[in-house]
Amino acid sequence: MSDHQPGAVVRPIVTTGGPLEKKVEAIWSEVLQREHVGPHEDFFDLGGQSLLAARLAERLRDEFGVHFSVRELYGGSTIADITRVLSDRTTTTAEDPDQPIPVLPRRSGGPVLPSVPGEQWFPAAVSQVGMWRGIAAKGGPALAITSGLRIRGVLDPELVEVAWNAVIARHETLRTALVDRDGQLTQVIAEEVHDRVPVTPVRALAEFDDAARHEVDRPFPLARRPLARLRLFRLAEDDHIALLLTHHIISDARTLEVLVRDLAAGYAAAATGTPVPLPPLPVRWVEFAARHRERLTGPRGAELRRYWAQRLAGVVPVDLPSDVEPPPDQDAHDAQRGDTLVTALTPTTFQLLSELVRTYRVTSHVVGLVALTVVLARRSRQRDIAVDVPVSFRDHSQLDDVVADFSNDVIVRSDLSADPTLAELIDATRGRLADDFAHHDLPPFLLAEHLGEQGLMDRLAEALFTAEHDPEVAPQLGPLRLEPLHPPRQYVTRPLSVRLRHNDSGGRLIVRYRTNRFTARRIAELVHDYLDLFREMAHHPEHRVFADSVRDVG
């Protein structure tokens, strides 16, 4: 039974208010981006997510030189709790195998491969090699990450282009091409790259939607810089839409936030004739990639392979009933065509999510994953559920502003053979996520090679889940009013993906699905069941996954 049932009594911990506690508070304030955090305020009540939990653990290890894992944060999630744990430990420990990859400072050393004037050549990151092989094997549409911004007010497109090129100058990956050099994928970084920002007139949002679909479908040749595109669409003299696309091989979800912020800062500076405030980054992606590659060839790599080989032994994919029979002759593009259903969380549902986070002292990642696991299990009647949960390598503050793909796919497996209660499943998932995330840095294609199964991820990644922080507001840009705009997506990378996005004021559920597998009606039913799981977990934690079907709950 869970240790965190509603109504459980939690003993207060007496704090010292000493130097150690003040240092811990400073780290919390930095990670959570809050000016002050009280000693008894709970990490999860303050919006702590899985990524922030990993970063907090890393910062504590780095500052105090002791072992501290994410799992321990689940056991005591206040400053007072952590201060007590740290005070009991020595200041030196043996190297922790779960430590994040050491981050190298910027250095002036040259590339590790022979280069030509104006370029630097580096081996591609391990993750890039895996994606490159996948593109070559499967084909299909470009792996583009997209973001839209509606800009109301008088916009100067020439200054947007100035700002965009300042952003390119700051971020090496935007000046990087990826080329096949004697069978080895290589990063080729140019000293200078200039890119245009074309402006296309459109008469209505529907016309923009058509143009955006065309942009997303356009190829992204890896040998051509930049592996990103910025396009402006003019609805009126004082109404524009900015569409930003980046290839996934050099970017992740965080990348778009960084680029939009830097672009806004660059435009504001260009508009006032002041220097663009985009200083060099403290860490180079190529050096981080080199450290990651070295780590995977050493003891850590061997330990990761052992862990995942044992963790995934005998796993089978989720067999969700399909509503549509895909044609046998469809090409890679048609196979990935999809649609999106966005559902705003009602105030009641959002409150239930918040209560579950507080009651069980877990992140929304845990609660959201449990809800999806139960929905998948009840629909498929399977007692072994595997879900693809992307996780980020950005577990160090120095990596926050680096434009690159720090994401990795982790297959989280839930054993439901004993028909656990919902409370038991929450507790089990909390520990499972902590363990799996501590072993997140092995790219799936290396695991597939180790297991001798090249199609491992394609076989297992039927369903994807992630919980993400939804920025409260768009960047400010003087008198211009900026509004986030979500461009239409014509293709999806997984048959089913569920993304829970929220902030302090509310949340939304974004479900993307392949239309050759599911109908819109089926997805709407799945979303209803998923959101109703929050109510069931909160009001009926004793319910079992199979014995108490969600459709039988009163």
C-alpha cells in the first residue's frame, strides 16, 4: 500500500536555518526560478518536474560532492528534508555511476578531424548517428520541430532577418552540416552562415495553414546549412506569423524556446541600434557529444547495456485495436500522416492533477504516465505495458541555452500481472521512472545493436508520453504583441503520442495519432478515459487496473 495516502500524517522537520540549508535554498531557487523557497515548501507543490528533479539532484551533487539521486527526492521533497540528508553525508564520495555527463567549458582547441579553411570537422554525436541511420532506413517526411508566433503590430522584416542571422552566429549547430564521410557521419561547422527570411503574403489563417504544411513537408537536406528555417507570413501590415522549423537532428523541444527568446532579444536590439545581447555559450555541443561518446565506450556504457537488456527482456509492444486497415502499398509519407486533438484541462481536472502530485509527492510525469498506462492496459487487456518516454540530457544549467537534440527515448515498462491498485501503480511507477531515468543516456540504436534487433524502437514505440512545462507567456518585444500559434502537423512520428502540458494556471492535453490506425472518434474516447483517470486515482486509489474498469466507475 502507498505510503502517501490521502490523510496521512507527515511529521514536520525542525530546520536549522544554518549555512547548509541556505545553500540548499539557493540551489532550489535557481532550479525552480523562484526568488524564495521556504524550508517546508514541497518541491512537487512548487511545480517540480522530472527534468527539474534531475537538475536539482545534479546541482546538489556538484555543490556538495556527495551522492544524491532523484529517487531520494521522492523520499523527502522539502529543503529541510534534503538538508537533513546532506548533513549526514561526507563531503567526498566515490564516483557515482548515475552522475550526469561532465560538461566541458569552452576551449580554443581545434577540431579532431582534418578540416578546410572556414570550417571545423567533428564526429557526429551518437544520437545523431542513430537518427541518420533511421532516416536512411525508413525515409518519410522531414523530422521537423515547428513553432509558430503571431505578431501583432508594425514589424520590420529586415530587422527580423538581422536578428535571425545573429542567432545563427551564436549557435554552432545552426552553422553545422552533417555529411557522410567514408561511411561516418560528420559535423561540419562553418564560421559564417547567412540565411534569408522570406515574407509570404496570406489572406487568411487557412491559407497560412496550407503554406505551413508545405513548409513542414519540404526536405531538410542534412548537408545544407542551416538545418533550420524561419519564414514570415503577412496577414496585414500590422499582423504577421513567424514560422520556425528546425531539424530534429540538431534540436529538441527546449531548442525552440531558446531560439524564440534569442530572436526576440536580437530584434529588440536591432530595432534600437544597440549591439545584439547574445554572448557566446559556455559549452560547445561538439565537446558535450565527445564526452557522451567516450562515456558510452567505457564502464558506464557496459552497465547501461546490461541494465536495459535485463529491463526489456521479453517485452512486447502495446497492441491497441486499430480502427483503420492501412493499405499494403502505402509509402513512408502516407504511413506517418496524422492528426492532432488538443483538449484543455477543466479547472476540476487540473485541480485533481495537482492534488495527486501533492498527495503522492510525485511529478506530473508520474501521474500522467500512470493514467496512460491504465488506459492502454484496459483497452488492450495486456498486463505488460511499454511506453516510450522521451527524456532530456539537459541535466546541467550550462546546457540550458545550447541548441541541440538532448532528447533520448526511454522505454518505461509496467508489470501489471498482479492487477495492482492505482495507488500501488503510482508508487511503482515513481520508482521505475527514477531508475530508468538514471539510465537514460544510452541511445536506442546502440541498445538495438547490442540485442541484435535493429527494429527495436519501431516495434516497441507504439505509444509515447511526455509531461512538459507550458510557458506562461510569449517573449515580450516592445510594443509588439506576441501570441503562441500552433502550426498544423501533417505527420506524426508515433502511432499514438500523449503530451501533458501545464503551468501554474492550467493545462492541456495534446494527442497526436496516425490516421491510418485510429479515427477521430476513437481518440476522443481515449482522451475522455485518460482524463477521467485523474478522478479515479484521486477518489478511488484502491481500484485495481483490471478488476475495476474505468467505464464501471460511478
